[in-house]
Amino acid sequence: MFNIDFNKTEPQIICHPQYQELVPTILKGLASYQLENHFILFSSGTTGGVKGYAVSKDALFANAKASNDHFKLTSEDVWALSLPVYHIGGLSVVARAHLLGNKIIDARHWNPETWPETIKDATITTIVPTQLYDLVKRGTQAPQKLKFIIVGGDFLSSKLKEEAMKLGWPVIRTFGMSEVCSQLASAKQPENDEIELFPIHQIKIGDENRLLVKSEALFTLQFILTDKLQVTLARDLCDEEMFYKTNDQAQFNEGHFKHLGRLGDEYKVAGHLVNLLQLKNTLSSLLIEKDLFGQMEFQIEDDERKGKKLVLLTLLKNNPEALIKEISHEIAPVKIDEVRILESFERTHLGKLKKQ
């Protein structure tokens, strides 16, 4: 199904067509690592170079089962596959459906006008925030059979979720990563924003709120292809207790998980802690109200003088001064250090902003 064979023992590379020419090089470079019953896929992250992971079928199915259990899915549920299978978000959906024998509706062709009709018989699906905004902008009502729409892949603003819920979309907040075969933590119901850690994962919070993860679904190895293939085993990226050291920041209190962003996305200015996700939430709410969602983004960059600086990226060329003044007022006492006008934003296949 979807060119995925769960019975095959040879390693399977699943990638975007643009990477097909790299497949022989990667397979040759990984040949000595005994990757039977593994999938090799590329990360949806924002880092430079071509980066990917080898994940075992056991790890993939461990996360898939945990997700099915979390949402109390049965064989009667129907999945709408809306994300590409060459990313962990799509591959994990196929794995979840495989375990329960669920029917899958192929909804990967994104057209916000026809997509709701395509998924009318689905009970669960997963999309990214830009797709959710397309539905909200059109005032599209959710299909009646839909119980969960899991929104991951990027930051989901409170305002966007609120507007989607008004239209009946049962939005579930989640946080996941390729390194643990998709979901790490997720809400259980749309009405509750408390994100719960899946029981197959253990976490620690280190210095600077760094997230460390030990998991039954942990990847086997990571590779980065630049001028040559660099391979690192997962165990070599773990501490002495086998907790994988991520580049994410988080809080974890009484079983509830909160993602704070990436390392480097927090800094202090005149004693005030600046958090990029909080700034994104404020900016997103304002842009949704003005029907300008996706036209501006915040980015934190290194600065020789200040250490860190806040950059407002914008696609608006015609007199955005009044809007920038309004944004500055909303985020005070944090200050915008630079406004940068761009022709377009460079994004990943799932819509994440790359460093501009």
C-alpha cells in the first residue's frame, strides 16, 4: 500500500522524487549497518544539508500502537492520509492503519475546496497548520464523521485552533519528531490542550530546558549528506542513560508536556525572556484577523553585538509600516531589531520555515 511493504526485510528508502538520484549513494553508504526491516526516510526539519534517519519496523509499530491506544481507535475507524508517506507523518499513518486493519482514504492531493468531500467518511486525519488555515479562511465546515484532526509538523497558534473549532474541526494538538517515529506527546480531546506523553517514551529536561528522550520508538541511525555521507548511530547521540539529546526545549509537569521551541529560540533582553513560540502565537493571531496569515514570520538570529536579535520577515512590500507598528505594540517590551522584505519564504515540504 502506497509503495510500502511491511513484509519486506530489505531496507526501504522512502523519499521525495527530488532525492531519488541520491538513493544509490545513501544505500551504498549504509550497506554495512545491517538495516534489515528498516525504513530510511528524510527529515522534515529546517536544518541545512540532506538529513535523514533509519527507523526500524519495530520502532515504527511501537509508536503506531501507542497512537492508536492514545486515541482509542478500533478497526472501524477510517484514516484520511493527507501527508506524504516520504515523511514520518504520513508513514506513521499507514503503520497505524496497518496494525488495526483500517481503511485509508488517499487525501494527499491538497485542494481545500474539494478535500473536505474527499474525507467525508474519515474519522481521523492529520494535517499541518497551513492546511488548517486554508480551511478556516474559506469557512469550511468539518465533515460530521470526523472525530480527530491531528495538527502537527509546525507551530499551531491558539487563534487558528480557536477559529477551526468554531467550524467544527476537532483539532488535536500534538508534538512529534522523526527521531521517535512521529508522535511524542498529544492531547486526547479537542477541548483539552493538555498534551500527554505517550507511555513508550521517557523524557528528562536538561540544562536550558533541553529535551532528552528515551524511547521504544527511537531511530537507529542518522545520516547527513553533504559532499560525503556522515552516519551517526543513535546511541552515540545519547547520554549514559541512553536518553537522546534533542535540540528542542520543553517543560514537563504532572504528566503534561509543553514544547518551548528549539535551542536558541529563547534569549533575554534587558532581563526579559524572549520566547519565539510566544511571539509566533501573537503574530499569527494578528495576521489571521487581518487575513494576512503566512505573509510574515519571526526569526531569531545570532548578533555580534547583542548576542541574539529578532528579525521580522515579511512578503508585504507596500507600506507595511502601520502593521509593523501594531505588531511592535503587541509584543512590547520585546523589540523588533530588523525588518527584512523577501520575495518568498523558503519552506520544507511540510511548510516549516527554513532559515532565511
